[in-house]
Amino acid sequence: RQRTSFLVVDIVMEACFITSGGALLCGSVFTRNSGFDRLPEKSSLSRSKPLSKYLIVAAGGSRKRKDKKESSKASSNSNSNRKKLSVRGFSSLITSTTTPSKQQQSTTESTNSDYIDAQNESFTLLRDTKYDNLFRWLQNSGASVGKIGIATIGKHKIRGIIALEPIRSGDVIVSIPQKAAIALTSSDDNDVMVMDDQTNPGYAAMKLLEYMKNPKLNGWKYAFEVLPGMEDCTTTDFYSEEDLKALEWSAIQDETRKRMERVKSVYETYSVGDLIDENEENKYEKYMWAVFVVVSRVIGIHFRSGIVKYLIPVIDMFNHQGESKHELVCKNMNFCVVAGKDIEIGEEIHIRYGDGYLCNDRMLQDYGFIDENNRNASNIQPIFQRLSSSERIVTVESILSSFSTTIEEDQALIANYQVSNENCINLLNAIKFRHHLKSQFMALKSAFIDAAN
């Protein structure tokens, strides 16, 4: 490990840590060890003073404790060209309990020239013992998670992953050892559950509940503690009949109802309710929550013996972007996210769900949202495969006329729900889905007309 010296600046803010690579982490300095790949095993800092009194800056060199005057002087005279995450970039995170003194303000201002403001969008780093425990366990398991932080991002406060330091193309962003991942299916082709599991997530959900009931979970309990809650279940499995009807697309409606029947059969056949805490008011709802976790967060890894579905801590928190160039790979018994381009400090890091090949009907059924920039129309193109040019135009016009609303009316409904009905997320997503579907049909219609001419 690289030896590190600490510069301590007495300012009133939450405890922060900036590694020599430029990574800033607000929160507990001593508990979130996993965030500090360059942090020595034992810190020379005394724990006798409140952590909220310090901004801790790490720089290369031998470890040596400095008093506050020396630290301030060293900080103001620093000529380092290394980019570091600006405290100003995290202004929304800092909770001041008192007004800084003039000396403290001047110290902060004198060091601002050495920082860059890296806040590309509004985000708040999540500071919670649950994440501390998760990162510490992962690091002890051999994971590499020091380059990233978990944050709520944007006006909707969606949880995601941001870069705590510059990451270059080809670098490993995150690496999770296979032993820390949770296998929810086996690769035994003779296992009847495995054979049915490709279309029935109920089996993997049952396995997840079995693990959660086990009091000796190794460190997996830390991964379970940060899973999304029931309020995040927005896949079509949780749609009311009114929400399903609002989709106005029979393919997704029929598939949703069939999947609901399959997962219910697992619940009844294997008495899954016995795996759930007896104090749980609605055991079937808890089971459906586990189904949601499986379809929205579990990744299928192809091995020679078959497909194994894993819940991979931290990697399951990356959000989707269809244009993302970052890759999920498995090498040397580790699941890694590799940077496909340079990443700046404070930038959210995305991956492509389904490797970017999923249509919006699949996105909505399995992840609970649609990608408005999704150009994949493989779900509707087969309709026109065996038709002549004139038949294609007639068919697409017939489909468009079958919808109960126009594109313009859907746009007005979306705007209205976004403003006044935040609790109607499922209905809002259903309208967004059919709006995007109509846009795809309109694009196909234009292409068919151009081809005919």
C-alpha cells in the first residue's frame, strides 16, 4: 500500500476524505475502508477528536501527523497539479452546525484554486452505516470499489453510482469476486427448476428468500440491507388492471399476466410463505418484492455448464444508459465493470441493461421504466416481415388508429401526471410506453412510404 501523509484542516463540515487519486468521500473516515484503496491499514490520526471537525486530504509521502497550522500552510502552498474533487461540488452534502470562522473561511478559499468543481449534475453521496458495512465486507472479500460512490442523483433522487476520481478508458471501475456474488440458480441442466427458471423468476425469488432467512449469511446480509424497497417495485407485475389497459399493447399485457401465473404457481407449490417472517403482514407481497429484485437486478452469467443468475453487490446499483460504453465482464473469477471511455470526477457511471439489445416492452416488464432514446424496434418489426410494401403501410396505419389517444394527447397526459400525480408512477410509465410505441410506428410508416416511392 502507498504510504500516505495527512493534512488536517479544521473546518466545520461532515468528515471527508480525499485520496491521493482525488477521491472525496463524505461520512465516516474510519469505517468506510473500502473506499480507500490507498489508505494505510492503520491511521495515525487520533480518534479522540470529533470527525466532523476535519477535512482530511491525503498526499503521497511518509505518514506524519501535522498540527492545524502546519496543515493549513501546507495546503495553501500546495503546487500539486493533480485534480481533486471540489468541496464546492458537494455543497449539497455538507451540513454545517456552526458558522466557520474567518480564518477557516480563508483557509478554504486559499485551497479552492487546487480543486476543480466536478459536480456535473445534482447528486448527494449516501452516508449510511449500511453502505459502510457493505463496502467494508466487499473489500475484505477482495473487491475493488474505491473509485466509486453511491449517491442519489437528479431531481427524482434516483440511486446510482458516481466516480470519486478520474477513471480512464480501459480501467476497471469495480471488481467483485465471484465468492461475494449471490448465485440464485444453479447450472444443472437436469434440475427442473433450472429448466423452468428461464421464464419463471419465482424460483430465484424463492432462493433469495431462503438466503435472507438464514441467520448465517456470511456478508450477504449487507447486500440485502441495501436492496430497494417495496416502493421501488414499478415493473408491470405490480400494475393494476387499469395500468395494464393503459399500455394498449396486448403483447406486454399477455406476457405480464402469464408471468404472474407462473410465479404464483411457485409460491403455492413450494409453500414459499413459510420462508417469510411470520410478522410480515402480506407474505405474498414480500414474495413479489423478491421477484422484482430478481427480474430487475439479477444478471445471467453464461458458463460452459449453463447460465447462472447472480445478484452482484454494487454492480446491481448501476443505472442504465443505452449509449454507455462501459462493459460488464467476468475474468479471473471476478465480475468487473470496465470503463469504455474516460470518466470525470462526479460523473454518473452507467451500464447497458441487456447489453443494449432490449426493447422498451422488456425494459418496462423487467426494470420498471422505459428508455425514451431506445431505437430498438425488434418487438414490432416481425409484424411486417411477410407483408408487401402497400400492406405494410395499411397495417401500420391500422395499428396507429387503434390507439385511444394521439401522440399529442399522450404528451399532454405525461406533462400533467409529472406535475400533479407523482404517486401514479405506473400509469405514467404506461402512457410513456404507448407514446414511445406510437413514435416507433410513425417512424416505420415514414420508412415504408419512402421505400414505396
